[in-house]
Amino acid sequence: MANEPPAADDPREWLSRAKSNLILAAAVLEGVNPADHCFDTQQAAEKSIKAVFVRRGIEYPYTHDIAKLLRLLDKRA
């Protein structure tokens, strides 16, 4: 289903979902609130970062805080 998170063990699925969010964010549709574009952009970034965690075999917290996720990745580099 589209509202389910990507498969936890497949970074390609995370990146596919991130790409989908970017497409939504870039779509020019009448009546779409700009905040919704921002939401999809944030989701694309978050899912892309989580794909890196998955690829590296690192557990990640349930959070939408991109800065926190990047800090955690930096500590593991």
C-alpha cells in the first residue's frame, strides 16, 4: 500500500519512495498548499537518509528529524 513505510531491509525501496515524494513535491497542481510541497520534500530527504542507514545495516530511530538522522550517520562514519 502507498501509505505503508518502505520495506525495512531494502534501500532501493526507500529511494523509490523518496523519488515518489520528490515527484509530488515538484508537481504544479492548482489548489495545492505550498506546505504540502514542503512536506513531500522533507519526506524525500528523510527516506533517502534512511536508505543509507538500511544500506549500511545501521538501525535508525523512528523520527522525522533530518538533522538528528544526519548526526547519527556522521557518528557512524
